[in-house]
Amino acid sequence: MYYRQMGKIPHKRHTTFRKPDGTLFREQVMGTKGFSGTQSILYHHYMPTEVARTELIGKYLPEYEDQESLKHRHLLTDRIEKKGDALKAREYLLGNDDLLIGTANISEPMKSFYRNGDGDEMIYIHYGSGKVETMFGTLTYGPGDYVIIPIGTIYRVIPDEHKTTKVLFVESFSQITTPRRYRNEYGQLLEHSPFCERDIRGPETLETYDQKGEFEVITKTRGYLHSHILNHHPLDVEGWDGYLYPWAFNIEDFEPITGRVHQPPPVHQTFEGHNFVVCSFVPRLYDYHPEAIPAPYYHSNVNSDELLYYVEGNFMSRKGIKEGSITLHPSGIPHGPHPGKTEASIGKKETLELAVMIDTFKPLKLVKQAKAIEDEKYMYTWVE
Ligand SMILES: [Fe+2]
């Protein structure tokens, strides 16, 4: 990320910054990795520590299925009927100690505010539009947006009225960043990166609520949800600056890297967190060697689990996959194109597929409830 500033801030940090009535704005340094990572400084109307009441809501970590025989999995997320606000609608599907993955049908605005105290969140918008109101300002979202919300950011999601927003979400236990190899020693995105700073959107407006009253902030951390009742509006920031803030990147701004022969998955990489990467498969021209096979070769990703969320288009190497499908190809066994798909890809000029891939370096476990939307025959769909 790079430096941004919104609203009013004093010329020098850690100096007096007064409201028109002469009282002080309350300065908050919000930083990652102690004081060594990216950080921002915010100026609040009220002390961010002013909490009237706290309550334990309960456990939120999902329960995983018992170990079954190792197989490829296919989940049909369009079968999930659960709806609600951006927090209650979350259906966890897979996870491990590094991240939790699921989908949500967001049908109503959040009445409370929320923050994740364990790590950054990634919300990929499959369809729908609306806005994410945060303490750093408001981001509007639409289809194809990846919205990245840093650890500790207080926010709420407001979908546009009468429309459901379907999202794929990642709750990480680390920071989610652009890949290190795309950046130079100063942090700037390099020419070979498939996107650049111009494609990254920060908050568009900073709304400041100088308002007293009871406001709930739900904090997710340490395996539990906690309720904190503030006696002021949590979005009371007059101004901020720094490198830490929520941002959005649209998958259509990902410029695909193509070649004469099949390019490996790392060319699709978009983000990374601790022990996982996120890749974007976007419409692109196929390989241009006259005898190229555009479909992927069979491969053993022996050190990572490969999860794909299918957004739209006809995914070139698969049959029986629908929009909203999730496939998991686990480490330890090979996977690759379905029967006939390798031959069918030869001579093709382009693909219109759109998909998000999450590769994890530790095995992903299936959440118990996810079995209800599983296509159990998927493992055997390679049998000719
Ligand atoms: Fe793969």
C-alpha cells in the first residue's frame, strides 16, 4: 500500500489538534507488527477506548468434519439459503489455522459495527453492490471487487436496497498484501506486476459522526465474538493518514500474463497472506505456440491445497461446475482437466472464464455443514 490522507490532520504528529470548541481530538496510532509494520494515525472526536460495557457473545470457530479418505471436493454454494447481514450471513466452508473461507448472501445492512481482531479480511464480490462504511471512510463496491479490510478496522456493510450481495470471504489470521515479488525495495509495484497503484482504490469519502448514544461493535478474536457497547458513534474520525486502510481492487483490472505455452498458476497471483495466496483467473487470450495445449497439464500440487471459486464463464478444464461452485484439489494427489477437456482446448483462441483461486500451504479442512452442499460424485468425474 502507499501513503494516503483523508480529512483534517495536524501538521505535525503527536501535537495538539483542537476542535472548534478548544477541546482536543483524540489521536490513535493503529499499526501492525507492533510498531514495525504499516500504520496509520487517526484523529477521533471521542476516545477510542471509551467503552460503556463489554459482553462475551460466544464461540464462532467452525467445526470440521472427521477425516475421510483423501479426495477432490466440490461444493455448490448457490444451494446455501442462509441470508442476513454481512456478519450473520457468513457460512464457513473450509479453513485451517491460517484462514477461514466461506460465502455469504448479504441481504440486509449491519445494524452493529464489526471488527476482526485476528487478521485482515478479504471480501470478493460475486454479485451485488453497496458500500462498506469504515473508520477510514466509505468504499463503494460492485461485482468483481476484492475488498481488503485490515485487522482492527471497525466497519459495516450496507448492500444496496432490495438486492442481495453474494460474496466469497476470507478471514485471515495474518495481513493480506500484494505479492512481495511484484514490488521493489520501496514498496512500489513493478512493471511486471499485473496491476499497479492506479488500480487500487482507497476509501472515497470520509463521513464523520460526532454523535453520542449506544453503538455496538462486535469484535471477533481469540475464537470468540465479543460485544463492545460504545457511548459514541464508532465512525467519529475527523482525519487520518498513513499506509494502513481498507482498499479495493477489481478483478477486471487484473492484466493477465499469457505466453506461447501454458503459464503456471503463479502468473495469476493477486494477493498473499501467511501460508496462502489468492489468484485471479480472468478472460484472456490462450497460448500462441501453434501446437500449444491451453488446458493445464495434470499436476501434483504436493505442497498446497488448491481451492477455486467459479464466478462466471465456462471453466476450460472442468465439467459439471456451476457459478458459485467451489472445488478443492488437496495436496498429496494429482488433479487436472476432465476427460475430453485437454483435446477440446487445442486450437482455442481465448477463454472467458472468471474464477478466484486460493492456494493454502497447509491442508484445508471441510466445515461439517459444508457437506450438505457437496457434490459427492466429484472425485469420480475423471473416470472415462
Ligand atoms: Fe490446479
